[in-house]
Amino acid sequence: MASELILETQNLSKEFKGFTAVDAVNLQVQRGHIHALLGPNGAGKTTCFNLLTKFLEPTRGSILL
């Protein structure tokens, strides 16, 4: 049985005054799976999370629920 996608991003990007904080993120989250965002300080993890929760609007790309 194929796992159900509950969240997908396609080329999700966010720029702030010419600075690219998140660049072309493609992500698929399946029901029942555990996922994590890992990276050093300043890598864009919080910005990515804020895009996924719609706290921020993406510069480019889309979020599919």
C-alpha cells in the first residue's frame, strides 16, 4: 500500500531583500513517517518552518496539502 502524502513542497523559496534564505526546497511528507529539518545556524530551518505553517509567504514555489 502506497503511503499517503500529507504535505508536499515544490521549489519552495524565500528571499529577503535579495538574500535567499530558502532555495528551491522539494519535500514530501508521508502520513506515519517522521521527518526533521537539520542544519547549522543560519541554514534556513526556521524560515522553512515559517513557510510551511504559512507564517511567511514564499517568494517562489508552492505548498500542497
